[in-house]
Amino acid sequence: MMRADRVEASWDSEKKKWLVRIQAGEEVIRRYCDAPKDADEQRIRAAAQKTLVDDGYESNGVQVAIKR
């Protein structure tokens, strides 16, 4: 399994979805998730963790930064 260096979730007002950015070294992967805009931080973090696992990354110990 790969390990992400940084994970960030931010609201994309154009697509009206949360954008999860996964950074591993120089590589940055962007994935969208369907959590509602007013979702609490716990739900956004859970969606980001699921995205990590779905893309083959370890979810342990990675902090998810949330930008609203």
C-alpha cells in the first residue's frame, strides 16, 4: 500500500461536490465525493479516508485538512 503525504478536502462550488486532493510526493490525485456541502467535519473526513482506501493508500495516521 502507498502512503499519502497530505490529504485535503475542499468544496468545489462549480461541481457542487467535495474535492479530495491526495498528495504523495510529487503526485497529486483529485477525486470527488458526494457528501453534502453542509456535512460535518467527521463525515467529510470519513469520505476522504474512504477515497484514500479506494485508491490504494493507507488511511492510518493521515490527517485530512478541510477547507470550507
